[in-house]
Amino acid sequence: MLPERVNIIEVGPRDGLQNEAGTIALADKVELINRLSKAGYSHIEAGSFVSPKWVPQMADSGEVFNSIKRAAGVTYSALTPNERGLDAALEAGADCVAVFAAASEGFSQKNINCSIEQSIERFTPVLQRAQAAKVPVRAYVSCVIGCPYDGAIDSAQVASVASRLQQLGCYEISLGDTIGVGTPERVKEMVNAVSQQVPVQQLAIHCHDTYGQALANIYAALQCGIATVDSSVAGLGGCPYAQGASGNVATEDVVYMLQGMGIDCGLDLQQVIDAGNFISQRLGRRNGSKVAAAMAPNS
Ligand code: HMG
Ligand code: MG
């Protein structure tokens, strides 16, 4: 059964922009978030408090948080890999923070320089302190289908990491097909395995579109009862520590699919398209959303 309503988490300003090689002006990041804020989202991931040596593009996240015009009803969140990141996120007034682990040891080492076990230990005080500050904590599990270093991933391993993060107190676990290798039946198998250990209401799906499978995989996840979908305006995105991780699924394409199926997501498609066109133009690239291209005035 498909959900009646889907919550879309916009990750473009973080997952979308973190991978850009060129410098993006602070004003452009702020303008993107301000435009997205008018489109009807309830949650926008606005930045990342990670080491600037690892991800230089997110170094100005504090300034981003301080400069955006916050819209009522929108949660503005940020990635926090450790306590230092949490301190910076709290200082910037993030409404929600996200820790990020992996289902594979190879990706954990390359992305956050520690084992899965060490990452959970590192997140424990982050959770405790965020909860004390009444800031909800989301979690990501990367490489839920395949890993660029370790190959195919067993769903039992995904379920185990997801369950530990949920037990630590994360309110939602976003399952990331980081390199976009999933196909629908495989995604269903993985989601069903994870939902044996974590209630499906606490799961989200996070698809990169490297192999063009993202929309089909999201549909498969919805059929399993997932009702929260991460996506990125204009299909921006990638992960600097996962070669081949292309953009996330484009928000515009997800909205079009949901609207076509009569599923409410609360978003104004045209406003999302406009925001995507704005940032694509600033980045000097074509908008990666097929829906945005199809709905362009002269198409
Ligand atoms: P490390 O080198 O093991 O840690 O990195 P460290 O504690 O030794 O710190 C190294 C340096 O970074 C030190 O500076 C620290 O002070 C500094 P130095 O003394 O050398 O001048 N540092 C920080 N600076 C600012 N903010 C911080 C912070 N922490 C340390 N929070 C660490 C470990 C986790 C910090 C590093 O590996 C890191 O930042 N990794 C982040 C990688 C990343 O952001 N990847 C992309 C996001 S994940 C993703 O995209 C996947 C996702 O979308 C889901 C999916 O698609 O699957 C979420
Ligand atoms: Mg991602």
C-alpha cells in the first residue's frame, strides 16, 4: 500500500553543493535556501559542520545558517560528524542535526576516518548532548546496497547499523544508496530487512541517481511503507568520498511522480523548479531534473 502523504527532505543545499569543485558564493547558497523555503518544505538540510579540510565547500555553513531567512514551519538541519560539529551546529541555531554512518567498513573509513563501531561511539555523546539541548537527531546509513570499496552489502548489516542508531535515539534513519546501484526489488528486500528491526515510520530513503534507478527505487520503498524521501533540487549532488556518486534524485522529478499518483507532499512544483533553475544557472550547468527541462517555457 502506498502512503497518502510523503514528506520530502530537501538535501540539495548540503548533499547537492558539498561536491561542487568551484567556490559557491555564500549569497547564492542563501538565496537557494530562501527560495526553497517558499516552496512548502517542512525540512531543508542547509549545511554541514564537518572538517573544512575534508569538505571545503561546506566551510561556511555557520554563515549560511546565520544569513538565511527562516520560514515558519521549516526545520533547517545540518550534518554533524562529531561533538565539534554539534557545537558549531548548536551555535548556528540548527533545528535538527544528522549523524552519518555507513553499512560498509570501507566507506566508513574513507568518509569519516573510523570504523563503524568507532563512529557509533563518536555519535553517542553527540546524541546525548543534542537531546539535552532538545535538538532532534536524524541519522544516515550510507551504502545500503553497494559500496565503492567493499562491493555488495548484506541487508542484515544495514539493519544492524540502522537499529543501533535508532536505539541511540535517532528519530529517523535515512537509508542511502550512495552510489545509486540499487534496483527496485533489491531495494524492497533491503527495506523489508531493515523494517524488521526499525519501525518503517522511522525510515527514510535517500537515492542517488547514478544508474537512473532512483525514481523506481523510491517507488519500491514507498510500496514497503516508507513515507519520507530525501531529494535534491535540480538533481544536484554526490559524495566527495564515493567516486561515481552522481546527483541525488531531483526533487522536481519526485514531486511530479507523487503528484501523478495522487500523493500529497505539500510542495509547489513550480517554486522548486524556479529554485533549481536559479542554482543551476549560478553553477553554470544544465538543470539535472527531467521535469524541470520538460516544463521549461521553450521546451
Ligand atoms: P579526522 O581527520 O579523523 O578527525 O576526521 P580529527 O579529529 O583528527 O580532525 C581533523 C581536523 O579536522 C582537525 O583540524 C580538526 O580540528 C578538524 P587540524 O587540527 O588538522 O587543523 N575537525 C573539524 N573541523 C570542523 N568541524 C568539525 C571538525 N572535526 C574535526 N566537525 C572527520 C574525522 C569526521 C572530522 C572527517 O572525516 C570529516 O569531516 N568527514 C566528513 C566527510 C563528509 O562530510 N562527507 C560527505 C557527507 S556524507 C554523505 O554525503 C552521504 C549522505 O549523503 C548519505 C548517502 O548518500 O549515503 C549523508
Ligand atoms: Mg547522499
